[in-house]
Amino acid sequence: MENKKTAGSKPQQKFPLPPKKLKSKGWRKWVKIVWMSLFAVVLGIALLFFAVSQGFLGSMPDVKELENPDIYVASEIYSSDGKLLGKFEKEKTQPVTYQELPPHLIYALQAKEDERFKEHSGIDLQSVARAVVYGGQRGGGSTITQQLAKLLFTDRVSQNKIQRAFQKLKEWVVAVSLEKRYTKEEIITLYFNKFDFVNNANGIEMASRIYFNKKTNQLTLPEAATFVSMLEAPVANNPLRNPERAKRRRDVVLDQMLKTGYLDQQTYDKAVAEPIKTDFHPIKTIDDGYSAYYKFYLRKEIDAYLKDYEKKTGKTLNLFKDGLKIYVTLDSKMQVYAEDAIREHLTDLQKRFDAEQRGRKQRPFYFIDDKQIQGIMVQAMKRTGRYKQLKNAGVPEDSILMEFKKPIKTSRFTWNGEEEVEMSPWDSIRYHKQIAQAGLMSMVPGTGEIKAWVGGINWQHFQYDHIKQGKRQVGSTFKPFVYATAIMKLGMTPCSTVSNATYRKGTWTVEGSGGTLTLRDALAHSKNPVAVRLIEMTTPKSVIQTARDLGVTEEIPNEYAVALGSSDITIYEMLGAYSTFANYGNYIKPEMIWRIEDANGRVIKEVKPVLKEVMNELYAYTMIDLMKGVAEFGTASGELGRRGVEKGIEIAAKTGTTQNNSDGWFMGITPNLATGVWVGWEDRATHFRGTGEGQGARMALPIWAIFMKKVWADPTLGVLKEDKFVKPSNWTGSCSDLQGLGGYGDDGGLQTIEELKNPTVTEPRSTTPRNTPKEENLNENLNTGDEIDFNK
């Protein structure tokens, strides 16, 4: 039955809303979400790139540095006698223009590194996508412009994926900036001029001269392809170090040039058939000689002063760009005399050492087995730049070792000059381990002015400073600190007697020859039992405190063995301590920098002497008087005479020799000049077999004698043979006058000379020792040849 509608009733809806309308509404919603997401992504990327470009995510390099590196003004170093000693300047390079680049070099670069270089604006999205999809297996995504950008970052590439991603973003930002600033031709030129081809080959022109002995515009097609192959791995693909791999990678470049149409088949076949023929001509850097050692120290000191200056003024100064004037205390003549003295003596010493080593299988090592030698060699290998580059490139350890044992063309050190040879890096390391090393520092005791600083024999081969960086066992040169403590704390005098009989404590034995000796004779002849008995009476703690007051900050064990020189201390600190005795008992910190000025002559830093009163001047002169015995009739007297140093010249001295003759020391003080010398080898296992040749009097003293004879012979230096140590006004030479004076230094602090006039102004003294690696053997040789083993 059909239902009828009642009047005025609302019609009933029989069907829901059409589904089409619901779909339409949902579609709009998703479109909105997609657009908002896309906008957020674009905005996020834009903000990310903005943050990177502004340096919010880490410092960014200045691309202006590429434009004209020659506009930067080098900082100059001036000696105390007004001579220009050297400069701090940008790395040596010889830029070329685009017109000087041979076309096949440019084609090789584009074919191998960036086929679409002329088409993109710094970032090749197609290459990036390919690198992402194939995980870098079919080439990376970096353009030539990005690679140039990477060269502007001095930081090492991080292995952390997140940090590497941020660094890649930075490279993109810089690449875009480079594309805006430079033409394509300029970018290629800047890239070749900036790239480091190793072996001091900074830029393509230096590389061409070093590897092939020709100019860039004279490079052949195979030579150009060789350099382009080195861009991906300058060490692994180096024709000098890995000629076989270098040829394989060079041929890959040539093949890519063929595929991209830069070469025809005939030219390609001819180039591939040609072997790599290098003509190696190494170029020394400005810091290859002796000057690099004091510049190494100077740079660290200056950097600290410039940071302080920046904190105070907010102004940043760059040592290599801003034309600073650095006035140092070094004397140009004394510096040359010191360098000549080391060269003269070590040339002869090396001949004697080589003669002793002739025919030895374990040369140059003594008293260690093949396994220990292998360990020393491996550790030395791991310290080289070549090893670190190969390791960072992901080369396996065994493959690295194989690379190190392949013969290559290289240069090695000799005292007759650089020698070009073909030998493996492994053999080169062992060869250079047999070369004797030395360090010499000379200073004015009364002012702390360093007059000569020779930290090593050749920076190119031995980049390690033996003045302030190197710490070696000091042997018997430590004994004056023990004697000074006994005189100050126990009231002993040069006339006091101590037993020289064999000393025994538990299982430790120090051989002696019996009888009793005065302190004067015991120090002159460096008798070990006397030194040990003195430290037993004063306690090691008191002796360590004396050393601290004398400026020694290195670690000193709280044990009797330190009396015989078991501690590792630098020449810098030892000479500063010894100078205290000649400076009336006042320690003065050795300084090389006098003043630093900016390019406009404004003073940035003026270094004031730092002084500390350590002991009564009578005690200080007593130590000078004791050490004069070493030169007059003790362990140094014979060699000084053989070296032509006349009797009657006032010299306070101490010789030092360590276990197995690993280290030879000589500390020599004259009234106006104190000089310390160390001679040894890189490894303690390398040394003379016997004490006759290996003692400090034979290894180090001759350098001191040669140096001082040159200084005395130059009247312009004002250091005369006739100079005498100034005796205190109340000095009588009587031992009884020294008793009961008491010592200084227990509560003293560091003060400037001006502040000493006002005793209320002091600054606290730090006695915290530095953490220093200990040698395995804490043993020391008596200079007369009596061996003492601390470990017995």
C-alpha cells in the first residue's frame, strides 16, 4: 500500500550525500598537506643553507683568499743585532695563468672529474643522484668547483657520516659562491694552483718542476694525465712512490678522455704505451734548515700572545698575513756559530759511529732483539705522513706495509748534503735512525735572553725540536740540584765529606770505589754513591722542590734514582735552572721574544723577564765554584784541553751520560753566557757500544767548545775569555762562612724584575709536573765508565 505525505510535513531524505563530494573534500585535504610539506622542506633546506653560509654550523673559509695570495704581508723576525732572521709566510708556490695550462691538461681534468663542468653552476645534480644511487661505485658527485671548495677547508675530513654531511653542505655553499665570483677558466686555474701534489709541490707549476723538471706548459699528454690521476689520491697514485699504480690510474684518465671524445684512438694508443718517466728535482722549503726549529717554538709562543691580544682588543691578527714585526733575543752571529759547531762535530761523530756499525745486522740498534726492532720500525712508520694518508684512504695495514717496502726515488740526509737515492720508505726510516741528533741552547744568565737555539740538524728529515719539545734523561747533569739541596738544607759545604763506598739499599746497588770525598771532588768526578747518599740525607722530596724552584716542571719520581739523572727533562729547563747559579741565586725564565709589533708599529706584546729568588747568593756562587772543578780537574777537563780551551778561563760545567750511552750532555756556564748541549739518537737503543765514545764529554762537550771558541773570537759579541764570575761581597772562600745561612725559595713566587722591588706583589708558583712518558730503563752511566743499573 502506498504511503501518502501529510500536509506540511518535511520531505524525508532517502539517500546519503553523494560519495563524489566526500572524495573531492579528501583530495583537497591531501593536496594541502603535500603543498605544506613541500613548502616546509624547501623552507628547511633554504634555512639550512642560510645557516651554513652564515657560519652558524661551523666556520666557513673566505673565498677571497684565492684571488691574490701575494697581497698578504709576511711577518718578519729580527734578531737582537738587527738582522732579518726569517719570515712567517704563506706556503711557497708559483701560480700559473689559464693560458699557461696546456689544453690536454684541462681536457683530462674535465673528462675525469667533471664532464658537465661547463653546464652546471657548481653542483651537478645528475652526478649527485648517480653517486647516491650507486653508493659512489660509479664515480663521486663532486664537481671541480666543489673540489676547489674542499681545498679551502683546512680541517681534516671527518669519518663521522653526520659531520661529513654537514661538511658536504658547506662545500656546496662555497662552490656556489665560487661560481658566482669566478669564471669557469678561473676556477680551473685556481684549482690547479691550489692543489698540493705532495713533496713540497704546491700547485701544478711546482709539481711540474719537481716531478718532471719542466714548466707546466711543457707537460706532455701522459704527464698531464698523471697529474690529473693524482687529484683523487696524491700519495696512492704518486709516480715516485707507486709507479705501477700511478700508471694504471693515469691510463684510466686517458681512457676517460677517449670515451668523452677528447682523444682519438691513435693518440690514446700512443699515450697508453708510454711509460711514466719522472725526473725528480726536490725543492727545499724555507724551513728545511736550522731556522725551522726556533720558528717552531716562536710560532707557538706568538699564537698564544695573539690570542691574548684578541681577547683584550677583539682584533684578530694573522701571523702569515698581517706583516707583524717580531723582535727576538737571538743573536744572528751566535746562531750561525751554534749551527756551525753542531755541523762540525756531528760530521766527525757520525763517521766514527758508522765505522762502529759497519757489518752489523742489527745496525744501528744495540741490546734489543729482532722483534723489538720491528716494533720500533712499525711505530716510526705510523708517525709518517705517508702512513696517515694511506690509512685515511682505507688502505689495509698489510698493504701499507707492502707499500713501505717498495723502492722509490727519494732524498736522504747526509752531512755532505741531500743525496738522491732509490730506496724503500722502510729502509729510509731505518737509515735516518742511525743519524746522530743534537740540540744547543745558549742564553744570558742575568737577563734570560736566549741567544742561540738549534733544535736539530735538518728540519726536512727530522721535524722534532730537541730544545723544548724533546725530553731526555739528563744523567749526571741533575747532580748539581742534589748538591745545592744538601748545601741549603743540611748546611753542608764544598769541604764536607761523604762516603764513596758502594751503596746498597735492598736489591739496588750503586758501585763505588771506597773512601770518602769532599763535595768538591765528588761533583768534579761525578761520583754516583755520593750523590745517592746526599739525596738520602736530604730526601728526594727536598731535591725535587729545589728543581721546581729552579724552573724544572717535568715529572720527577720521588725516588733515590733521580739523583743519578733518571728523569726526562728538556734542554730549555735544564739551562734555565743552571743559569740561576750564575745569576746570584735568582731564577729567570728563558725568553726568545722581546717585542711584537703590528704592521703599523703598534706594540702588541712586550715580554718582561720573569724572576724568582731561589737561594742565597753565597750558595749560588758556591755551586759555581763546585762546578768550576768539573772543568778544571774533573770529567770535562781533559776534553776541554784537547779541544783547545785554555786553562784559566772560568767555566762552571757538568757532564752527563745515561745508561748505555744513549744520551750525552754538557752544561757549560761562563760569566755572561750559559750554554747547554745534548747529543743522542732518535731511539735510546741506538748509541755507541762503549762509554769511551758515548760519554757526554766526548759527544756533547766538543760542540760547546767549538761554539764558545767562535764566540770568544768575535769581539763584537762582548763575551770575553777574561770575564770572571762576580763573587758576592762577603765571599771569602771559607767553607765555614756557608753554614747556617738558610735557603730561599720555600715560599717564593714568580716575579718580574720590577716587582722584586715591591715584595708585596707576587704571583703564585705552580709546582704541578707535566705528564711525561717514562723511558723503560731508568739507568745512568758514570762519566768515567762505571755502569750503574737502577733495576738491580
